[in-house]
Amino acid sequence: MNPADLELAHRLADQADAIARSYFSTAAVGARIKSDGSPVTYADREIETVLRTLIRQEHPDDAFLGEEFGAHGHGRRRWIIDAIDGTASFVANEPEWSTLIAVEEDGRVTLGMVSAPALGRRWWARLDSGSWTGPCPSDRAGPVRRLVLTDGGSVQNATVGIWPPPSRLNQQERIVAARLAGGVSQVRPLLDWTAADPTAPEPRKPSAGSGTCHGALLVAAGQLDAFLLLGAGAWDIAPLIPIVQEAGGTFSDLSGQYRTDTGAALFSRPGLHQQLLDIAGAAG
């Protein structure tokens, strides 16, 4: 792990913040719907292009993976970027969106960063260096704080976030989500996870109104006991892995493996992970 990666990640996040701020409040202009039903804006594309160029200048041998333009290059090190996670919120002029940045080395994510300029917050972690949150550089108010999780206890008392809603899940994903929702104390959002009603209004994400912009951050901050993300790309998952793990939490896909390419990610407070995997596995 290159110690300079964290400094570069902060500079990349600063650049992404500046670009995103220049589009925010007018993001609906130029927005279009992708084949998966999610929106994309000019800001998504510009941020990914600029960050890829900056990374190539500093680390020409590193590979790159972004949500909008895919994979570039090959190597043992790879930068993984989601230019704007939460584009629907961005387009709606709501603050809970962010840029996600990760460094993966030999298949393990060694650095993760989430920068949410509209919230004035940033979260980051390096392998064996702790998990941290603090203000964006342009929002100097507030101290940097280390995130440390306590044991999660039993699933019977757990509050778990699940995303996306049933209407955007396939049948097997709905079975897994419903099984998990039925095996814990509370689930957010509170929905019938067995049903897929395409006419139902879009519910709020588990992160909405919490001062974070991703459900896994709620786990790292101790505000959720676990978060299940389904139908996701590596760019949605990888940057959150070190932030949760360095806080003391656990990550895996639904088979219990350390993988970001299966579309599923489970993040949990310590002591709960295997219990949750057992519940989800019962759906198979």
C-alpha cells in the first residue's frame, strides 16, 4: 500500500467536489436514464473522465474501473470510482450523494473514501490505519473523528437496511431481502420485500435524513447494525469495505466471500455477520 494514495484520494475528492458543486442545483439539465433505469448526468461523466486522467498522470501503470466508462488498463493495482453515487438525489437537488473512491491491490481493497460535499462530510480508511470522518476541506467546521464499532449482539435485536426496493430487484434478490427482513428486529425502509409493485412510489433510502449518503456508512457510524446492498457494481461496494472494516465491522457477499463482483454486499457490526448470512442463505 502506497502511503501517498490517501493524499491523492483526497485531491481526487476535492476535484470531484468542485465539479459536482458546479452542476448541483442544475443537475436535472442533461440527465438521462441508463439501461438499468438509473439516471446519469454530465457531472457523472465529467468527474469520471477528470479523475481517470489525474490517476493516469500520477500512476500510469495502475488500472481503472468507473461506473460510466468501464475498465481501463490492467495491473495489480486498480482505482475504482463512482463519480456520483446517489445520482437520483443529485438530480433532485437533495444533498445525500457522494463520490466514491477505492484502491484495490491484488484483489483486496486497501483504501476507501466517500466525499459528500453537499453534506460537508468525508469518510475514509486505509488498511490498518483506522476509519475516519471529518469535514470536506471546503467546510472546515468540525473535528476529524475516528469510527469505532461495538459488538452487535443478536439479530433478534438488529436494525438492518436493505437497498434497492423490491421493484428494482429480481425474484431471487427479493427472496433474500424478505428472508433477511423477517429475521431481524427492524428493517429500513419498512416495505413488503416479497412484492414488486412498479407503480409504488420510490421509498427513501436507509441513509436519507441521517447525515450520511450510503447505507454502509450508517453501519460504520453505528447507526445501523447491518446494510444489505443488492444489484450493485464494484464501484458501489469497494470504497465502503475499508471504511466499515477499519471501524471494526465485517464485509462479504452473500456467500461469505470477499468479492465485489457478485452484485451483493453485506456490511455489518461485529458479531452479527454470520447470523445474517445464515438467514440470507436460508433463502437459497
